[in-house]
Amino acid sequence: MERSVQVARGEGGAAHDRRGRRGEAAEEAGLRYVSDSTPGIRRRRRGRGFSYTDTGGRTVTDDRERERIRSLAVPPAWTDVWICADPLGHLQATGRDARGRKQFGNTRAVCRSCYLYPAVPAAHLEGDLAGHWERSRASRWYRRGERATLSLLEAAASPR
């Protein structure tokens, strides 16, 4: 499996891997940890649309690659757009919004791993966290992370 890893020089010039836990999490999800500081596909405005150039400066003409890029749905207002050349990169696109803030476009796998079922914080806000927890403790609808979040909220809400 090919990896894209940032290497930094530590004390004494020794190289070390800067991926840390994020790189491990990407690999666990079947993705590759990437950085937008590495070469990628660039988007340039051309007339009423956009053209895309690969890492070698050539225009991307492959229909499948262009469809992958279109499926990312990068907002047209973004500028300085970088698109990951690797479809398995954990980060698929970055760009700048109208205020110059860096925006990120992630893969579906990353978005799913960061998603929290809305009923969890809603139950906390309604004050029915304990009841919700009891009803859903054995539920397979919740992933391990969501059950852990419920446990943390329950611990924080319980009197000491």
C-alpha cells in the first residue's frame, strides 16, 4: 500500500513521521493520509466553467477522473482550489471562501466517522439523556462512538 506521509526533522536532524493519530485513523478507514501541501489537481476558471490540471501541469481529460472531481461538488466560489490526486486520500479538496478562510472537502468515510446522530445531543438538551440512554443502550442503531458520547454526557450530567 502506497502512503503519503509528511516527514519533519526533529532535534539533531532526525526524521520523524508527522501523521500521528490522524494518519492512523485514515488508514483504519481504508484511506490514505494526505496533505494539501503535496502536489494535487488544481482548478482554474475557464470561461463559464473550470479546467483542471494534474500534478504534471497537464489538463485532466479522463472522463472518470473529471466525474470524480465533479462529484466532490467543490463550491464555484472557492478560490485556490486543491484536489487530491488520490481517490483514497482522506482529504479530497481544499479551497478558500470569499473571506479567505480555508475550507475542507472530505470523503464520505471521513464525514460519516465525524457524524453524530442528532437524537444524542437533542436528548441531552431535553434533559432526557438518561431515558434515551436506557432505551438505546443495547441498540445496534448507534455506533460505538455514539454510545461512548452518550456515556460521557451521562457522566457529566449525573450529580457527584
